[in-house]
Amino acid sequence: MFKTRRFTIRSKIVLGYLVVVLLFGVVLSVLSAQIDVLQKENDFISHHDLDVHNLTNAIEKNVLDMETGQRGFMLTGNPMYLEPYTHGLSEWDSNYNQLIALISDNPAQQQSLQNIKSHIIRWIDIAGEPSVQLKKEGDQDKVIAFFKSDPGKNEIDLLRSQLASFRNNEIMLTEARVTDLANRSSTLLTVLYTLWGLIAAVSIAAAFIVSGNIVKTLLEVKQTISDISKGGNLKQRIRVRTRDEVADLGYETNQLLDEVQEQNRVKDQLTGIATLMQNPTTLEGLSRLFLSELATLLEIPYGVLYYWKENRLLRVAAYAGDGEKERSLGQISLAPGQGMVGQCALEKRVLRMNDLPQNYIRISSGLGFASASSLTVVPVLFEGRVIAVLELASMKPLQERAMKLIEELAAIFGVSLHSTATRMELQHLYDESQVLNEELQAQSEKLQLQTEEMQSQTEELQMQTEELYMLNERLEAQKGAAESSAKELAVVADQLRTSSGYKSEFLANMSHELRTPLNSMLILSEILAENKHHHLSHEEQNYASVIHRSGKDLLHLINDILDLSKVEAGQMEVEFNPVYLDTLPEVMNQYFLKTAEQKNLDFRIQLQSPLPEAIETDEMRLHQILRNLLSNAFKFTSEGEVALTISQMSLDHSDRAGQATDVIAFSVSDTGIGIEESKLLQVFEAFKQADGATARKYGGTGLGLSISQSLASLLGGSISAASRPGQGSVFTLFLPLNRGISDMQVELDSRLFMNEAAGTSAALEDQTLSSLTSYSSLTTLSQTPEESHEIWLTPLEEALISGRQILVVDDDIRNVYALANALEHYGMNVVSAQNGTECLELLEHGGLKPDVILMDIMMPEMDGYETTRQIRERLGLTGIPIIVLSAKAMKEDREKSIAAGATDYLSKPLNVKDVLSRMKLWMTHEKMKN
């Protein structure tokens, strides 16, 4: 397109690089010349100044050698001392001549050097030669007189002074030259940076100019393409200002715009025609409409449409036909392969013929007629099958663009034509079905009459069949009665299981509902009882302590009822693991040693040998039984002692003579009020104690021993009791030594294993009971009072938790308020969330980074399990300790909490001491990990 003065992008880029290279060459030439000058200056300083300094030092050395040799010879008379004198005398003049030549460019220094020469000559004349001559003559008096007068001393002093001045001048000249050289180097760098800046500016300007010409056109092309993709204005064209590849891109983009605009115009036309072809309901109407639109669009004056039906091509419509005469032109029906129309149907391709003979096809109008010169036959396809053929005649051959448009219109017309034909066929079938339906209606009436006749015959057979049914029904009734009995039993069993499940769920939910307010009451009453800020009087503090003890009583009652319900429902599970007997004293001391101190009772634990190292049982249930027995012992003992004795013995069975079972006996003895023998059986029943007065005086619900007996049965053992009123009681838990012995169930008679235990533990019980002493006054131990001013944390531990941020997630504002007050007493910052969603929002978007999260389980929207799982998995916060607080207190809650990602688990109501202990443990653990 551009044959002259075409300045391509490559030429521009190469020219720019050549300019940059040329400029760099100029800079390098200037830099090289300057470096040569600096090198010469450096060489001059290195050689000339060094030689000047060396020759100055040499002349000074020659003078010193002459003076030293002269004095040594005069003092000793030894000719060897004349060698330095002679050598200096012979060399100083040569060194002087070299030095005077080197400083020929400095008259001032030459004058100084000449003064130095005159003093050297004068010293030689007045001191050097005369003194040597006197010594050689041996006139010692004259030598001594010469030394005393010493005429050469002034000359030597002047020489030293002048040489020092000369040397200093040379040093100053050297430093001046070095300074000048440094300044010139700095100037050279400045010139170099300036030239580099000019080259960079020229290069950047050239780059901006070249890139601007390129980018501007490219941006126009980009904007145009963007308009095309967004369906914007396609009439805008790119103006080309350059003669390079960008210009070619602009012209090609303009051509693309022309093509896209034309395609859009054609698409609009195709869409309009496709919309019009949805209206006709007959083949003839659709065909005439299509021919009319096609003729209008492409200016085709003649057209005929043939429809494929029953292996024939039938003419169904024509455009610009010559009235009645049109029917005599051509054939109305064609076979496949007959003529160009039939051949087009067989080959399924477009056939064209140009330069038609004169009057081959006559196109007429009101003014006259003319002959067509071009013929085009187009197949109309639907799913690869010919359904019609279109024959068109025109005054001149059709262009390729027109042919493409005809093919696209033929495809659209094929779909509409097939749809219309199908719709007409369906309508025809519907009409036929209506006729057939009327015929079937008439036949149905005839069949109805025949059916009524057969019905009367069937009624007779029915009566005979009913007699047989009567017999079968009797047999079925007997069978059904048996099956219904079995089903009723199954329903009753299901109802019992469902009722048990409802009961357990009801008790669990009630436990949660009771523990939630009880938790707040215990924490707040405990805080009030501590009275750290001394706001309460002593009487008010006692009120708070009473509230706290009452709440703990209620908590024990809830726990007992829940355990009892689990036992009755058969849902109490036990896990058998090795339990080491030597660990029991420490555990029991932790529970009851403080109680013994407060009651002023002796508390001892004794392990009687021989004992196995461990037994297979459920450690948690064993601890629960022992705690119940020891709690009762402390409750009903005001003076004396409480003892726990662990021993191994063999227990005989009353119903199996000669058989015995090895068991471990856990005997709890006390010096309390004792129990009448007639009421030993009663104390093991639920909600019962020895008598009502005792229950009222000492408190309790009477569930402890009942639950302990049930737990002992689950562990394969049982509990026996022996007591003397006023002296004390002994309760013994028997557990099998080997877990395999699970049938060690001994009948409970009025003395509760006393007969069976008599042979094996009589000595133990007699010894214990004989030492019991009756006491008249009894005190209650149903509660273990907490000391109001007990110190739970050391200063170091308080420093560890002070300032820590705690997130409390609980929907009960009472629990949040209680925990916040308790924790803020120790300097912790408490943040609360009402549900799991709010907790996740605070952690993810609120920037909250708590040190510990206290998580409730039962919350609306998202419970504690899901919230904990989201914190660990979705937020990835695996390092924050999460302590679950649950009031439901079901056994599986702890496992579910740990599985969800919790760090620890506490059941409500909460004890502030336990909460602080767990928080301190996990914060210390996290600190050690970090």
C-alpha cells in the first residue's frame, strides 16, 4: 500500500538504537581523552615528584655523611671514617644536577636549591677540607682549636633548615597537583553524568515519540474492538497518521468494522424474516411470505418454491408469476433427479446457471417484459434431509455475499417449514382422532350392554365365593389374633424404648435448664462470699455463703437424679481399664483431706498387703462410689475418724458351697451415729434414709447409696454394710479381682452380705466396730464450706492471667454476667458473643485475638460444636484454647466436644476455682509452646 517513504516500526526502533549508540560513542571518545590527560598527570606525580623527594633526601644524606665522616676522622684519625666523607663529596654534586633539572619549571625552588648548593660549597671550603687537612698534618692543637671554633656549624644548621623548607614546598606542590587531579576527576564525572542525562533524556523523548505514535493507533484499535464486543457504535473509523505497520493495523481494523457492520445488518434482516415466518399456519402462506421477503431483500424478480412430499417435488408458491399463464410454464410436480430442481434435491447442493438463452424465463411487468440471464437452484434442508427446493431467476448473476445470505435464509426457512408441516400433520391427526373417538363411543355403548348381562352372571358366582371367604376368614382371624399379640408386644417394647429415650432427653434438657441459672447463682454468690472489696457486712457475707451452699446442694441433687435416670434407663456405660490401686490414696486425699481438717476428724487410707498392682474396672465409676461412701461417712461423723481400707479377700457364696471368688474390698468405716440393723436394707433404696428425722437434720436426698449399689452392679460387684447405732458404720465395696468373673451377684438379705462377708471380713469389721465410740452431738457435712478468703492464685499466676483477653460465647446473659464479674476480678478483659455466628464474626472480621475462648454448647442458630469446628477448620485458629462449658452433662458431651476441636471440657454449674485452674493450665501450655 505504501511503496515510497515507508518508515516502519522496525526502522524507527533501529534508528533510535543507532542514535543512542552514536551518542554513547561520542561520550566514550570524550571520556577516553580526559582519562588520557588524567593518566599523564598521575604519571607525572608518580615519577617526577617521587624523584624530587628522593634526590632531596639523597643530597641531605650526602651532607650528613660528609659531616659524620669529617667528625669521626678528626676524633679518631682513622682513615676509614673518611670513606663516607669522600663518598658524599663525590655524589652530592651529581644529585644536585639531577634535581635542578627536575625542578626547571619552578624558578623559586631552583633559587632555594642554588642557596643550598652555595652553603654546601661554603661548608666544604671552611669546615670540611680544612679540618681534614689539619688532621692529616697531625697538628692536634689546631684541630682542638678548630673544634672549639666550629666554623661549619652555622652552615650545617642553615642547610638543614633550607632542605626542610625545600622538601615542604615540594610536598605542598605534590598535594596541590593531587588536589587538582581530584578536581579534574570530579569534573570529568560531572561531565559524564551530564552527558548520560542528556542521552537518557534524548532516548526517553525518542521512545515517547515513537511509542506515542504506535500506542495511539493501538488504543484506537483496542477501543474499537471493545465497542464491537460491547455492541457499541460501529460507524466510527480509525484515522491513520503514520506509514508503518500500525497504519496497516488501522486499515485492517476499518475493514473489519465494515465487515462486522455488514454482518450485523444481515443478522438484523435474518432476525426480522425469522420473526415473520412464525406467523403463517399453512405451507402455502409460509412459502409465499418467504419468497416475498427474499425477493425484497436481494432484488430477485422471479422465484418458485417446490415442497418435498411423498417422494415428489410439488410447487406450492411462486413470486411474480404471470397470472394464469404462469401455470402453463414448467411442471407443477417433479421427481427426484428430474431437471435442475430434481437434481438439486438429489445432490443437496446449490446449482447455478448463467448466460441463459433469450426468452428462457420471461419476467414481465405492466410496461413490458425481459429475459432473465441467471438461474439459481437452492435446496432447503432440515437435519440433513431435503424438505424443499428454491428456484430463483435474476437479471444478473448473484454475488457471493448474496449466495451466503440465501443459504442462511434457507436454513431458517427449513426449520419454520418443518415446524409448520409438523403442526399441520398434528392437526390432521387430531381431527382423525376425534372421528375415531366418536366411533369408539358408539362401540363402548354396545359393550356396556354386554357387560350388564355378564354382571348378573357374576353376582351368582359371587354368592358361592362368599361362602368360601367365610371359612377363610375364620382361619385368618385365628392367625391374626396370634400375629396381633406379637405386634402388640413389639409396640409395647418400642413404646418402652421411646419412653426411656424421652425420659433421658427430658432429664438432660432439664439438667441444662437447671444448671444454666444455677451456674450464675453459684459464681455470683461465690464472688459475694469472697467479699474482696469488703462492700458486704459479715452477715451479708454469711447470706452469700448460705446461697452458695444451697446451690451446691441443688447441683448434687441434679447429678444424683441424672445418674439414677441413666441407671434405670440402662444407658449408664462403663469403660474397663487398668486402675492402679496405689493412686487411690492421693485422689481421695485431694477430695476429703480438707473436709477432715475442717471437721477436726482423723482421715486415714490403708492398703493391706498383699494387693495386686491394678484391677480392671471403670476408674471414674469407682471414684464416684468411693466418694459417695466417704461423703456419707464424713456427713454423719462429728468426732473420731473416717478410714478407707483396701484389701484382697476371698468371698464365699451361700448358694454354691465350696466355691469362692477373689475380690478387692474397699471398706469405708466411721465413728458416726450408726444405723439400726433393721434399716440397713432401707438406706440402699432410692430417696430413703434411716429415718425422716435424720434426713431433715443432715440433709441429702437418699440417692447416693442407691446409685452406688447400681454402679457396683455394673462393675460386677456389690456393696455390703454393717453398723452399730452410736458407734459407727462400715460400708464395703466388693469388686471382682478378675474382670471375667461377672456373675458375682450375691443375694441381698436383711444384713446385706453380712452372712457372706462374715467369714472373710469379720475380723476387719469387728476390729473397726469395737473401736467405735458413741457421740451425742452430730454436725452436718452436707456441704463443704469454701473459705471466703482462700487464695487460689499465686502472684506469679495472677501476673500470668492479668491482662489476658477472654471471649465468652453464651446466649444466657446471666452466665455471661457471672463469668465476666468473676474473671474481671483477676484483671482479665472479657468480651462476649451471644451465639456462634457473632463469635465467628468477631474472630474473622472484628480483629479479636482472645487468649482463651469459653464456649457454651446449647445456643440458637449455631451450637457450640459447630462454632468450635468452624473456628478450627475454616478460620484455622488451632492455637487458641477452647474450653467447652455445658449444662447438659451427658457422658457423650465431652467426647463430642473434643472431636469438634475443643481443648477442654467443664460441666455447669461452674466453680470459679476450676475455671481459673483450667485457664491457667492451658495458657501456660500455650506459652511454653510459643
